[in-house]
Amino acid sequence: MIETHCHLTFPPLCDDLAGVLDRGAAAGVQRIVVPAYDPPSWRQVQDIAAAHPGVVFPALGLHPWVADQSFDIDDLAGHLRDCKAVAVGEIGLDGMIDTPLMPVQIAVFEKQLELARDLDLPVILHCRGAFAEMAEILERFSPRLQGVLHAFTRSPELARRFLRLGLHLGIGGAVTRPRATRTRETVAAVPLEKILLETDAPSIGLDGVDPLAAEPRHVRDVALAIAALRGIDLEDVATTTTASAERLFGLGGPR
Ligand SMILES: [Zn+2]
């Protein structure tokens, strides 16, 4: 299976990287996409990916939370090429924070969408409280732009709007929570080919797992929850989501 969103640069994951990767592999999670979020983390993520070829794949972008930081789009383009990044991300919009202001976030977001389109790379999208704004912007880039809306927990209706724009949905720990009815309804309703597995560790936990204890190995629990909801085998979820992630991010076969 492929963990499509994990912040291996954050503690406690970065303090025990070898253990995290070993436990992931033992649980059937052999490959991990690691998004960076600001210029200092671009370098960190590239270093981790270079040290674990074929296992850790870098994505680089400027996160909406730091969209007011000075950043050079040509510098980002150079880094993306240098490390053969598999995506531009994570990037997006966050309407639940006061700063950076939404117009600032939108300007930085659009610049990076243009870059992704020019470099023919997919995007890894963060969105909270700004789904209408995001959909409107993405409509202008559709159908050339591909990507994943990560940590998706919203309704089947909203999911379909983004699927029509050519996006995948990143499904994580929320689906393991019995009370997450909206997320579970969406996961049961959308085409399996449009689902990617993720944890967003160490930012999001699972049912009974604290965010700081979450690791790529928990992708297996996410896959098990999806399988149970759809009445299919874990193997089917693993095969289909792995093929989708390989296609989207241009990853080769397993090691
Ligand atoms: Zn993230």
C-alpha cells in the first residue's frame, strides 16, 4: 500500500525514521509520499527522500498557513526538478484561520497551480472552510490539472464536485471512527479508484490512536475500515488504491 500523505519531517516521526519505515513495511505500507510545506522543509523532505530511494517520495509546496512567507516560485520550480518531486504540495486554502488573509492565500495557491500545470505535476491539496473558493479556482485549471484533496471528510455531494474536476480523495483516520458518519457515507459511495490512502501523521489520529502515535503503518487500518464499509476485501482496497496512487504520482512498481 502507499501512504500518500505523511509528515516524516515532524517529531516524533523524524526521531525514529528507521523504525517508522520498518513498521510501515511490516504492515504492507512500502511507499510514502511526504509533502513539505515551506522552504526550509523543502530541503528536509528532499534529504529524507534521497536517503530512502524507492520508499520516500517528495512533494514540495507552500502551505496556506505560511502563504505570507516570502517565497520564490522559480526557486520552488528548481527544487521540484532537482529532487524529481512527485507532486506540488501541500498547497491550498484554509478559511478557518485569520492570517494569512484569503486573498493572499489565493494568490499563492494560483501561482503554484500554474507551476504544477507547467511542470505537468499533480497537486496535493489542503482545504478547510474554503471549498467553494477552491472548486471555483480549480474549475479554471480543469481538466489539465490532476491531484488529491487530502484528509477529505465531507459529504458525498461535495466529493462528487471535486471528482468531476479530476481529483482523487485522500482518506485517512477519520474513516476509522464509528461516529464519522459523513466521511463513512462518502467512502462507501465514491468510486474506489478515486480513493487514496493516507494518515497525515502526526497531525491526525485514528479511532483509539492519538495523532502523535499515528504512523504510516496505520494506513492498513484505514484500508481495513474502507474494506468493511464497502463489503470488499482488504486486498481489493490495497490493489486499487495502490494502482491509483502509482498512476497519479507516476511511481513505478513496488521495489
Ligand atoms: Zn499535511
